Amino acid sequence: MVLSTVQERFSTRGGWGVGSLAQSESGLPIQSLYDGWSLTEFDADAKLGAPGKFPFTRGVYPSMYTGRPWTMRQYAGFGTAKESNERYHELVGAGTGGLSVAFDLPTQMGYDSDEAIAHGEVGKVGVAIDSIEDMRTLFQGLPLGKVSTSMTINAPAATLLLLYQLVATEQGVSGDQLTGTIQNDVLKEYIARGTYIFPPQQSLRLISNIFAYCHRELPRWNTISISGYHMAEAGATPAQEIAFTLANAKEYVRAAIAAGLDVDDFAPRLSFFFVARTTLLEEIAKFRAARRIWARIMRDEFKAENPKSQMLRFHTQTAGVQLTAQQPEVNLVRVALQGLGAVLGGTQSLHTNSYDEAIALPTQKAARLALRTQQVIAYETDVTKTVDPFAGSYVMESMTDDVEGAVLELIQSVEDHGGAVAAIEQGFQKSEIEKSAYRTALEIDNRERTVVGVNKYVLDEEEPYEPLRVDPQIELDQRERLAALREERDNDAVSRALDALRIAAEGTDNVLPPMREALRLRATAGEVSHALRDVWGVYVPHDTF
């Protein structure tokens, strides 16, 4: 349906151009030649506007990178809080403007390191944070009033945010000084990633509570990073990535409004998280189309009047799924192209993957090279010297229109299923993404799609590589720390605080204030999650296929 509609648009623009028709990652036609006929119906004032002005196609700020570059983030966190702290100090010393924290799987799922279900996973894919003591260690010596911190955490996002606030308070940093982002996007977990805890409606209630709490307590904090990245990594096309992300965003806005919040009170703190692939032209078009669509959704559907509520501000991470274990140094080239696409697309912050991440956690040298890639783009090229360099390009404006059309059709499909939550419960988004992932896998297997070093230009023998390994002693050490914490704290006070949290969860009060008090008294992150499980239950997906 999407392809035929785009073909109709191409026909009205003067035909297919010269030569055979290629296709983009979204399955949209790409002409071999674009010219004036491609933009015969293009209205620059309506489609583009000025940079920093509605519909923000050319960027959310008037000067974009001509004043200063994007925030250069590095996603780090592994093993113990102490080890991660050391890596953060290295990254800040190397010029990183913002930190992005990776948490281990038990932390992401709301379990403590000493629970049976956590065995074998502690510290493996990120840092283990069980209590305020771990959070103190994680950020020891780092200026929380100056550094911007992004935390990739979803179902227990409130817990980790409150721990961060408590540690900042101990450092003498007030809530209105803190800047950063929590991912806090649970809906995409049901679609593509799986680290959910509570049923969807309870998750939406918790997210609305976070919006309200941060409006009062942490006014500069980005309360959610609505993520297409993980859907893209699961196989979503660029059009699916944007469409399903914006459909989820609409659900969050509706939930917040239903909870009594004014759209212009919380919408300026919404942010987004997208992938950057090596298909440079479509990725740039994707980012530009996403800004334009979101601006119109917020203005026309939700009646947002504040221009900041209409801005789609986003973080980008280069595509981990495109990295290869074969000839890993080639990933340096891939990441450079991906990062360039994100910058030309107008990202507000960027994480560049390390070349060895397809093998293991990145080594220190690889992480430094990933950061240097961004610095070369920022300071050795000329792409930051002018705003939206591709504006008015025959190919770019045509592709932006085509991606926009495909995205709008997919958003309407989600609406036809009853909205994002209803579509999730019916398995719609997951099914569409799985179909796209299967097509891509077949194309690689059949050599219809080239992956350098994998199905073409391969080596007979790979060079040896020594990956970074996580010490299993980490789990034992975490268990010992937890045992000591439970021995030393006032357990009666913790029990009363957790009971207060349960009472708030049973009613309609905001759950974050009693949660903060429990964490201050050294309740563990797992105990907090279990208290909410006691009231809200857990989500058990239904097999729809």
C-alpha cells in the first residue's frame, strides 16, 4: 500500500527519471536522476520554513551547529559502579560533553543482583545499580550540575532518576540544575526489546507521574526519550522506525493529558531517540520528515501553542546492528558515515558506536576512537558551517516527502488498530517489524544486499582480537554489598516506606515522592520494583501469531 501510493506521487512529479528504479531501505522508489520535475509541486515555505521555525524541517534551532556542535555522548557502563566511574572520568577528560549510562539486565528488569533470576547477568551488558550506594560510586567526583547524563532505563526509570537526584542533592546540586534524559519509553519494550515489567496501562500511569514530578522538581530534565532505535535494531525500516515511534509518542501525550497535565507543561521536555544507518540519503530525509510530522501532530492534534512543544528534539546512536564481527575495523568506516548522516539530519546529541561492539563490550581504545570520529566531523569538515546543507536539493526534498508519506500511512494504520497500546496488544507493530527483518536477512543470505566482509570481500582468515571481558567476581561482590546494606540500614523504616509506596500505587497519588523516600532510606531498586509488582502485577504477552 505504501509503495503504490509513493509510486503515484512519483508519477505526478514527472515520471521515474533515467534508468532502472532502485529502492530505499523503506521500500520506496529511488530515481536514478532527480531534477526540476521532481519538485514541481514543492512549496518551500510550507514544507521547510526557516531553521528553528515551524515545521522545523531544517532543524529545531536557528543556528544549529554554526554556534556550537551537538552534544557528543558516549554510552558506557559495565561491571561495577567503580569501573564505570573510572571510564566516565576518562571520557570527560577526552572531551565528552554528555554521558550515557548502560545498565545491566537485572537493573533494567527491576531485580537486585542477589536475586536468583539475576544469576549470570550481573554487570554483563551494563553497570549493576542496586541502591543509592552504587549510584554514589557511579558518579563520584563528576560535576552533576555541569555534565548532562542520559540513562538508558525504561520500566524502572523512575527509580534510577530518583537515585540520581538523591546523589546530586548530596553533592549540593539542586534539581533545577540537573540536565539529562531518561529513556522511560516502555511501549517500545513491548514491541521490540522486552525489558518491560508492568502492564501497559500501569506503565503509562508511571510515565505520567514522572512527567508531573519532573515539571515540579527537575524542570530541565528530559522526561522521556521516545525510541525508534531499538525497533530499528530489531529490523524496522526507516519509515517504520519513525511511524511507530511517533505513534507511541501520541499515546504518551494522550495519557499525560488524561492525567490532567497541560500539553505545554510537559511536551517541551519530550525527546526522541533514533538510529543512524549507512544509507545516508534516506537517513537524512527520515530525520527531516520526522521533525515536520511531529510539529504538525503537536500543533494540529494536541493544540500545543508553545513552539518548544512542537519541536522534535532527538538523540542519535549509530546502528549497532550494522556492525560486523568480521573485519571489525571496517566498522570505523560504517560509524563515520552513520555519524555524518545524523549530523546532516540535525541531531541534538550523538553516540558513535565503537568498532568492536559486535564482538564484546568496547575496549578503552575503541571507545576513544568512536568519540574522535564525532570530533573529526565537528571540527575537520565543513558540514557544521551552514544549517541544513541539503535544503532545496532535488533528491533530498523528494525523499523527505516520500518518507513523510510512508510514515503518515503507517501512523494511520496504528490508529486504525485503536492506537499504539491496542496495536501492541494485537501484535501489529511487532509483526510488521519481523517481516521487514526477515526480508533483510533473506537479502543478505541471497547476496542481494552487500555486507562488506560478510557476504562480499571476505577474508580467508580473520585477524585475532582480544575482547574486553567481565569478571564473574562482580556478581559475588554485589551480593556482599547488598548483604551489608540490609544489615546496616533501618529495615523497619524501609518497610514502612515501601508500604507507603504500595498505598500510593493502589490509589491515584503520584508514586515518585514515596519512592524517593524509600530509596533515601536505602531500599534497593529491586525492592521498589517488587512493591509496585505487588499492586500492579506484571505484563504477560499474548501470542498473537
